[in-house]
Amino acid sequence: MTDSMYTDDKFIYSLHMEMNKRLKPHRFIHSAAVAGTASALAMKYGEDCSKAVVAGILHDCAKCYDDDELVSLCKKKDIPVSGFEEEHGFILHAKYGAYLAKSKYGIEDEDILSAIRWHTTGHEDMTLLEKIVFVADYIEPLRNKASNLKEVRYTAFNAKSIDEAVVMIMHDTIEYLKEKGSGIDTITKAAYEFYNAKTGKYDE
Ligand code: DGI
Ligand code: FE
Ligand code: FE
């Protein structure tokens, strides 16, 4: 299909209905909130708003599977699974979500697919749409648990560069994972180091 499908209200509606069927109510509402927040960030930073909506509504489309299911679904579809992902299957909802977005929901736009693919860990040198979805996922209005949420929200909409919000989220996520004693993927760590070096935000 063409780019114009992303601005077609019937198509956007159908994606919302699909996600409503597929996801638990709180996850569907979160996805719709990410779509709205991502589109607001797209307006601020000059990205395509309709692509932000599509990436936002679909970003957690594989969140309905448990860890083991995600590992076996990825293997079945020949999607590479790292040792870390095998141990932390939930992380694969991003990779498998991108696969579903393409194969099941007909998304061909590589920008949208990669924004879904990288929404959990981030990575070094992300595209603008990847950063927008990454930030929107963390700051959407229904989130309330993360530390420094007020500051991150302010920064996301007031900084000159979205990288300022990206590095804050990566920093706080790594702190949270350390506190919890959860393993940290080398991709998550490398992403933080890249954006910390770029912004000079934290001394370490
Ligand atoms: O799917 P959502 O809950 O909306 O958000 P998400 O896909 O960004 O997942 C957020 C969780 O992922 C959050 O608790 C931090 C976690 N996460 C991100 N990178 C890593 C990680 N967890 C582990 N164990 N290791 C990582 O590298
Ligand atoms: Fe997610
Ligand atoms: Fe999410």
C-alpha cells in the first residue's frame, strides 16, 4: 500500500479496533495514548504525525504474548533471538511487534517498523521517529510510576533536541533496572552511552 494509507481515517480506525481486540484494556488505552503523545512530539520536532500515530498504536501489538511464547514465535519465524532475549523474553515484544506490523497489519514503511522494533531498548543513533515513539511510550499521560516523570515530560516538549529526553529516560530506566536487579541488555547500555556522550547530560 501507499504512504497515504497512514492518513486514511478508516485504516487508523481499523488499527485501533484490532488493538482493542488483541490487547487488554489498559494496554490498548496505553497504545492509544502513545499514538497521541507521539503525534504531539512529531508536531514539535517536525516528523510526520500520521506515521507517529501508526507506530504508536501498534508499538505494543505483541504485548499479548508471554515470555516463552515470544521466544518460540520469533524462532518459528526465523527472527534472530540473542542469549539475553532468550532469558528476558518480554524484550522480544518489540522485535515480534515489528514483524506483526509488517506481516499482519500491512505496514511497509521502514521508519514505522523500526520505531516499533526499537521502542523498548532504544539503540545508538536512532531515527527521529524511533526517538519519538521511545519518548512517547515513557511519558504518555496514563503513565505514573517512573521517576522524574514531570521533568522528563517538561524536557520532551521544551528542549531544543529530543535527545535530552531520550538520555533522561535511558538513564532512569537503567537505574530502575539496577535497583530491581534485572539484567541490562548490551544494546540498552550502548544506547545510553551514545546519548550521554552526545548530550553530556550525566557525569560518568
Ligand atoms: O511495553 P511497555 O511496558 O509499554 O514499555 P517498554 O516496551 O519500553 O518496556 C519497558 C520495560 O522494559 C521497562 O520496565 C524497562 C524494560 N527494559 C528496557 N531495556 C531493558 C529492559 N529490561 C531489561 N531487563 N533489560 C533491558 O535492557
Ligand atoms: Fe513495549
Ligand atoms: Fe508501550
